Amino acid sequence: MNFLILFFKGIIIGIGKIIPGVSGSLLAISLGVYEKSIEYITNFFQRKREALSYLLPLAGGIFLAILFGSNLMLQLLKNYYVFTVAIFIGLILGTVPPFIQKEGLKKWDFLILFSIVFFLFFLEKKLSLPNFIPTNSFTSLVSIFFMGAIDAITTILPGISGTATFMMLGCYTFVLELFSNPFQNIFYCILFGSGMLISLIGMVYIVRYLFQHHHHTTWVFILGFLFSSIISLALRIIDLIDHTNLLSILFLGFLGFSMIRLFSNED
């Protein structure tokens, strides 16, 4: 039963990774698997059996969701954009209550939150690069390697959406097509995966250090990223909301919120 729960949580996290504005690591936090995953990765060789039994179903769900969900997400975002985004706003909002309950907020925390939200909002609005078109040039191949590294960083750092980052860098379509057809672009996949693996190993140790030595401050920064994601997603659909879809959007948002609250209590 625990295997299936972890696998399903992995599917939710994997889907979150391919939705613009959604952070897969924030969903991992919401689902109660983030810190434990970091611990198992950094202590893998000391706790191999436990780590494998926990990480394999989680990673399997993430991998399958990305592999088979990329084309589905393209269709959902194309045909049901508002409703898809509404569910994920609810999923992210589900993260807030446990944070407030567990950590609380001090007076200076609000200044940090405001600064993070303002900076990320400004960055998203100002940074926009032309679409990436792959070639066999050295620069292009190095770019694909660093895309993998960026994906690892945004995967580990909570609140930073990998897809939103790729959209700002102009490579979202390329990465999504790479995920949806990995065996047709095997060399690009190897480059992307190499960059991701190298960056991932370094990032888990950095995040582990931050949680061990600056736990509260790290969580405040995560909450700032979380609010930035919610605002970013809400602004994407605000002009598309009217009296014909408002109730459906509210219902789907509540559904996403309820799903996170349900599964975050299962571990």
C-alpha cells in the first residue's frame, strides 16, 4: 500500500514538473516526501534498502508522468488551460497550512516574503529569450547540457518552476518535445541527463545543509517561492475567468487543495 501511495505521489510531482509555473519540489513538500527524499539520497549508501524502497516508487511515478504525460499536458494546456491551471493553484495552496502550523512567521519573515515575490515577478516579466532551436554546434550541445543542470536545480529548490524557467529561457517547447519523444533524440537526452545528474548530486547536499543549519529561514524562502508561483499562475488565467467558468474553476481549485491535504497526511 505504501508503494502505491509513493508511486501516486510521484505521478503528481511529475505532472507538476511539466506545468508552467508549478514547482515539482513544492508539490513534494506538500505531499510530505521532500525532506525524507533528500535524506535518503544523501545517505543512500548507509541506508540502501530503505532508500530504494522509498525512492524507487517515487522516482518511477515521476518518470512515467513526465514520459507519458508530456503530450497529454500539451493537449490539456491547449484545450483546457484555465481548468488545468486552476487545479494546480489548488495543489500549491495546499502547501500553506502545514507550513504555517509547523514553522509560524516572525515579523522579519514578511519582508523576506515580499522581497522574493517582487523579485521573481519582476524577473519573469523582464527575462524572455527567443525560442531555442537545437543544432549540432558546440554551443547548442553545451546549452542542452546546461538545460539538464537547470532542470536539476529547479527540481531540488522548492518553489522554482522548471517549466516557467524554461519558458523564460526560450527552451520550454524543446524540453517538452524531448521528454515526449526521448528515444527519437537519444543523444540530446544523454546530454540533458548528464547535466541533470551532475547538478542533482551537488544540489541535494546544498539543500540538506540549508535545512540542517538554517531550517526556518530556508522554509521562509520556500514560502516566498510558493506565493510567487501562485501569483504567477493566477495572473496567467485572470483575464480568462468569467461567469461561465468561475464555479468550475473554484471547484477544481478546491479539488487540488483537497488532494494535497489528503495525500500529505499519508506517508
